[in-house]
Amino acid sequence: MKKLSIIIAGFSFLLITGCKKEYLETKPSDGVTEAEIFSKYSSVSAALTGIYKELFAFGIGAGGHDDFGQKAQDLMFDLMGNDMVVHSQGYGWFNADYSLTAWASATDGSQSMNAWRRYYDEISQANKIIANVDGVGDATQAQKESIKGQALALRGYAYYYLANYFQQTLKGNESAKGVPIYPPGATEGAPRGTLQDVYTQIDNDFSDAATLLTGKPRASKTNIDLSVIRGFQARIALLKNDWVAAATFADQAIQGGYPLMNASSYLARTSFSTIGNSECMWGSEIPAAEATIYASFFSHMDIATGGYAALGGQKKITKWLYDQIPTGDVRKLAFTAPGTGTDANPEYNQQKFRVPTPGSWAADYQYMNVPEMYLIKAEGLARQGGKDAEARTALETLVKSRNPAYSAANLNGQGLIDEILLQRRIELWGEGFGLWDIKRLNEGLSRPQGAGNHGAPNYNPGVYTTSPKDPRFLMRIPQKELDNNTNMTPDDQNP
């Protein structure tokens, strides 16, 4: 008898609330069919809500304090990049990611298993909704289309992150091995296929979702709507070097109506910890009762929580990048200035991500913000050639909201592109794009060293430069997946 892939036999976050040993069970013990479970609008609505809650849930993977959903993944991507420094050893969470050693493990409890299990469970739950929602008898057509569109988008989102973790960037690697693709109702493990196959699936999911969600309002920013889909399509277009599509999709996302903050709003404690912030396009609203306490993004970022950031694991901007931010730019004030640091709040320590109330754990997670769209639009225009003026306008619209004196008037060609990429590093610091940009730009790691940068007296990551396609940029396929998926062999393992 063939073994089931661990991702096909994966546990249901929604329907199974007992011990984790149950995640291998594929049929409820009472014999109720999946179609019966999903036969009512209330059931499919609850299933969709469950996927959204899984985005910030603790313990879907190994249950360590580095396993708290999408923001754990974002933090890894920044720690593996050029611009985030770990202050000291602390309790050690994420230090192996910072040192580029964590992703080499394929065992239970590894980061690769955490990501594989989490994203494929989201795919599994989305597939159940996609397969059954059309048959719900007590829902209107618009309600069914809204739920199905969101489930398709969530599936595309999950495949997007899997593709970026388990393979190099898309451009130039289209025929490289991707990750398994599973349609609704799949019963056995699938092969890796190609990276292009995965992105074709992602493109189709987001395209179909856009069709279904056009003209449909969402209940809150916790739900994906058309503007968020356009945001993902803009990100993907960058990976394809499709500059026209990148600029077009980013502009469409901006039109969703997300006013930029002014300087005083930027420095508010709530700016990057509530989805009510005007710039936030999509995130998770997390009330105090659902906060994951020490196993949370803010525990690892904000010293005011009393979590890991207050226990030696402070996250700091490099002196090099800090020095690129001019005086008068409010973003410079989001870090502890040189000469003003303390043991608890060292110089260059981040003050961008803070809980709304010091001492409380209640804080939302933001997954997509509109400044990223202005930067994608600017880069897409600048790389087309002949559209530098339009690119400067997009760039200045964003940066002037942070620094009224900013001007890109004298920038053209490659100089303008370089400035846009620098502004990405400044604006998106801590939001999960560090390694993402290194991979897509085919640059390799290049960490600045010396006082205020990487290395002593800060925690020593042990690696400062890499080749553009370093194998350490790839998560290993979980060993359990190779053992259980009969359509994969040891040769499918990443180097």
C-alpha cells in the first residue's frame, strides 16, 4: 500500500483540535463526509476564517517560539539578508537563521518542516473549500464567489511562499525543481515538477480569485480583496522581470485606497502593529485573548513586551543603512540613535515595530502595506526605459511622506533604479523582504562589517558574503516528505 505524502495526510487546523498525533488521520471517526461538513454557508465561512487564523497561529509546525505564522517567516527572510543585526546571543531563537545554517536541516522541528507543514495545511484547507463551496445550498451566488475567491487567493499565497523557500528566484530558474502541486481531492504525493509549473498554478489562482472578487467588498482587512491580489501579482511580476505588469498591478493595488501616513503618524506605536493603519492592505487582527505571547513577532522585536527582544535578542538596523537615511527623514527616528543607547535599548535598535500598549501582548500582524506598491510601481517604470519621470513621481510620492525635502529630480537610468532599491531597503526594513530581494536580484549576500554592523561586538553570524545562488538560500525538503511521498526520491532533495 502506498504511503500518503505528509502534506496530503496533513492535520486539519479547523476540524481537529486535539493532540497533534491526530494530524495523520484523514477521515473523521464518525464517518461524516467532507461534503456534509462543508454543506452549509456557516461551515465554509468558519473554514475560511480558520485559514486566516492559521496565518498567526502558534505551533502548526514544531511548536517552538519561532513558529508563529507568517511573521515568523518574514523575520527569517530579513535575518538572512543584509540589513538586520542580532544584538547578542539572547535565548537563541532565529540565530541559526541569521547564521544561514537553519535551513540545512530537514528533520522534525526544523524551519523547513515548519514552513512545509504550515503552508501545505493552508493549501489543504483551501482545497476543501474550493471543492465544496459551489454546492452550498444556503448561500447566495455572491457569497459563494467571495469565499471561493478568497480560498483561491490563499492557496496562491501559500504556493508563492513555498516556491520562494524551496527554490531560487523564478527568473532564470524556470525549469528548476519546484514544489508539489495538489488539486482538490488529491490522495497521494505529487512530484516536485518545475518552478514554472508552480508559478503557473499561482498565476491561475490569483487570476481566478481576481475574477471572483471583483466588485465584492470585504468584511475587514483580515480578508483578502482585489487590491491584495493585485499586490501579490505585482510581487510576482517583479520575479518574472515583467516590468510593465509589475507597474500596472502595483498601481491597481494603490487604487484600493490606502492613504500614506504623515511623519507624525509614522512614529505612532500603532503604525506597524494595527491593521487599522491607513497604509495596511492586509493583515491579521489579533485580540489579547489570541496573542501568542513569547512565541510572537513582537516578542522578538519590541523590548517593551518583556519578551525575547528584551532578553538580548534585540533586532537592529546596520549602521551602513542607518547612515543612508538623511536627517529630516522620519524613518531615521524609528531606530535608537548612536550615542543614546542603553543595555536594554542599544544603539541602532529598532523602534518601528512596537505593541500598541507597552506591557501588553495585543498587537496585529501586517502582511502587505501600500508603500511596497509605490516601490514596485517605481521600479517597474524605471526598468522599462523611457519612463523615468513617471518612476520618479511614484518614488517621490512615497518618500516625501517620510521626508518632505526629498527629491529624485536628478536621477535617471541605473542611478534611479539604484535609488529605488535603496529606498526599498529603508522603507521595508523588518517587513520580510531582505533575502527575497537578494534572491530575485541575483546578488548574493553582502553584509557590512565593523562597528554598528554585523559581527563583534554584536552576535557573530559567521557569514558575510555568498554567491548569488548559494544553496543556503534554499530550505531542505523535509525528510518525512521524502520518506512518505512515493513520487519523490532522495535526488529531489535540495543541495
